[in-house]
Amino acid sequence: MRLTIDEYSTKFKMSKEMIHSKIRAKKLNSVVENNITYIIVAQQQTPAQTLKNPPEQTKTTVAMVLSLYQRENKQLKDKIVQLETKIDKLIDDKERMLREEMNKIEQVYKTKDLQLKNFLEIVSAKLITEKNQTIHEVETVETRDTKSTQKVHSDEEVSTKLSLKEYLKTLDIEAFKKKIIKRRFFSAYGSDARVLKQNGRLYLDFSKYDYSDLLKH
């Protein structure tokens, strides 16, 4: 006897899902014709045959159902474990990506800070260099009531000396070294008696003094 799935479900009080599971597990004989699944059912036994071994048939059916439920339960548990593993992996991947993005952002800020620091250091060094290279000569303003004899005597003393500017022109050294020497003389003026100043200019008297320490380069 052949029954459709709907007929089999109605006749044996079994859900369609359970019937499909039994068909997949080869627990039921079935054939497919014209895209319709038929379940092959043996002919019903006579009343005497039915009463012959009813307990054994009942036990076998229950055991089969329990075994099927156990297998399906195990499959579901395995799927749950797999899903939990995938979820944990996704969470770990997301946290790793977030950490990498944070590290990239921190690196960008560190690079920007370093560039800004280097720029400020360059600007500061340039300003200091320009300041050091700019030397303001202080002109000495003599009062109008200075005695003419003292002015003539001072002019005669200067004429016997060599100006620092003229002397530096005779040196065959780089311009920046000349500027260093010039700054050195201006720094020594006032505390070193060898450095003379007249009309805002510095003078050297090689006949009296040794300037090797101030002229070194």
C-alpha cells in the first residue's frame, strides 16, 4: 500500500517533519513519482497476527523515535557549539581590528606631534641664528663740551690701531667664522682691556696686545 506524506501523517498521527526525518534516515520505504513522495506501507495484519507480538512492535517503534531524537539533539548541540565558536572568533576579530585602528590613529598623532616639534625646533634655531648674526653697533655720542684737545688725542690713538672690521677682511676664512670672531670681540668689550672701541667700531692694537685667543677659528 502506498500513502502520501499527508496521508501517512493522518493515519499514523505523526508530524511531517518526523516523516521526512525517517525518510532521510531510511527508516521508511519511499518512492517519488511525478514529484510526489509515496511511502510504502505493508498490508495490515489480521487480528490474530496483530495480537501475536504487539509489545515487541511497540518497543521497537519507541526505541527508533528515541534514537532519532537523540541524533537530532546531538546534531543541534554540535551546531550550537560551532555557532558559539564562530561568534567568539568574530568578537576576537572585531576587537583585534579595533586595536589596530587605535594603534594607527595613535601613530598618526605621534607622527604629527613629531613633525610639529621638529618644525618648531627649526624655526627656533633659525631665529636664534638670525639674532646672533645681527649685531647692532652702538655708536658713541660724544658730548659737545668735550675738549678739542682730548678729541684730537683720541683720533691720533685710533689712527695707530687697526679696526676689527678691516682686519677681518684680510683673513681668508668663511663669512660665518668672521661673524663668530666679531661676536666674540663684542662680548669681550668692557671686560677685556685689549678691546678698544671708538665711534661704534672696535679696534685692535697688535703692538701692545695678543689677540690669538679671540681670533682663533
